[in-house]
Amino acid sequence: MATKRRRRAFPRRKVCRFCADSALKIDYKDPKLLKYFITERGKIIPRRISGNCARHQREITLAVKRARQIALMPFTTTLPH
């Protein structure tokens, strides 16, 4: 009895939103834009999930870290024990 092998269907590759729209700028003073790139726990979302290119992912990471330093964004969330 032969078993059928299925090929895994890969989802469509995400496009970097900053490459697609040159009007969007990454700025550490804009926490509304940066909040889309961190989880509820405060971790930075990796580029394979967010769909950013390597260059813009580095800029996002730097902007999030700068925003955290001047208290525009939280480092982590406080969880009750």
C-alpha cells in the first residue's frame, strides 16, 4: 500500500511594509508604529514573522531599544504572581 506524500504549501511571502511604502519612516519617537513590532510581553517580533527585510528589521530593533531607554515603550509587562 503506497502512502501519498503531500507537499507543504508555503504561505505567500510577506512584503516589507517600509520597502513597499517609502512614506513610512521608522522613528523611535513614534510608539504607535513600533507597537506593531513587539509582543504583549514586550519582545521584539522576528522578521520571519513580521515580514520586514533585514535592513528595516535592524532599524525597528534600534528604534524600539531607543524608545525603551527614554521610557516611551515598556521593557516588559508586569504580571501578577
